[in-house]
Amino acid sequence: MNGPVSTVVIIDRGTWNSDISLIGHESPVEVTAFNPRVFRPTGTTQMNGEGSPPWISIIACAGQDRVLSIWNTSNPRPLVITQDIAEKSISDLCWSPEGMSLFISSYDGSVTVCIFEEGDLGKALPLEENVQYLARYGHDRHGILLPESPAQLDLENRSREKELENEEKDAVQPGQGGAINPPVVDSPQKSVVSTASPNRPQNGSSSIFLHLCVYIKQ
């Protein structure tokens, strides 16, 4: 809040300073979403040190007043204002990966899509350069993978296979006298097969029988 007015405060990364506020919504703003792409503004005379328009970010804001506002970092006024875009409060915002569509969900159960044409938001930075540009500010510096991503699932599968290999190696270890301990299989039904040497000693000495217990999983 800025006095009695609802505001959206932009906080600087690292310093936590808040010199920029977006003012215009009559009720609290509950959701905001930055466009994943960086743009150059069209139709502006403002130039950077290289003699070209500066790169800008786009942010969408919405909330309890059912108003959607879209701003960029080179203009103190919003680029877009849409009133009564839903019957109830707006619950979430999400940009498409190319940054040209905005999905809006509401507590009334509706999903609205705003599709922008080329040039509406400016000239988009090429994708590879976009990634490098955002990396300067710490975006995706850890290479975080979402749990449901294909790369994460592949990593989990390989880890599971490695664990199974280790379990199989641990199950077969050298025992006393060089014998190999048979693996024990957990099963509710087991059968035991016992074999004895046919040449049983007849000299009265202790008989030595080799019993091989084979666990057969039924």
C-alpha cells in the first residue's frame, strides 16, 4: 500500500531496494508475472550507450479488482489496461515461452488468453541472446530442473538402475571357504531342494554332506 492506494513494488535483486512502484489498481494485486522474453521498445527516442533503444522487461499484474495491467520498464504508464476481464478475482497469470500470449485464470473458473501481435510489446531479443542476457542477473544460474521435466525423470531412472545394480552385487559376496552365498529372495512361497553326495563314507567317520539350498521363487 502507498497510503490508501494499492501498489505493486519492484524490489531490486540483492539490495532489496524498492524505488519503483506500479500504481493504478483499485484493489490489492495478488499475482504478477514477468514476460520470459526481453524486448526493445518501438517508437521511442530513448537510446542507450550503444546508440540503440534499451532492452526492456514486461510485467503483467492482476488481482481482486478484476483488472489486468501490463507494464514495461521504459514507460511510467501501463501499456495495457483491461477492466472486468473476469467475473471474480484473478488467481494466476502465465506467459507463453515466446512471450506473445498471456494466460489468465480466475476464481470464476474461467481461463482467458491474451494474444499479442508482433510489435505490440516491442522487438523481442533472439532466444539464445535472451538466455545470456538474463543470466547476467542470476536467472537460472543453478540450472534448476522441474521435478516433472523429462531430464529429471531420466536422471531418476538412471539412479534407480544404479541402485538395482548395487543391490545385485551386494547379494552375491564371497563366503567362508570360497563358497558363494546364494541370494535370498523375499517371497511368501519358497521351496527347498536338498541334495546329498551319493558316495557316503562307510568308515564310521563323520559324514560330510553338501547341502545346497536353492530358493526358488514360485
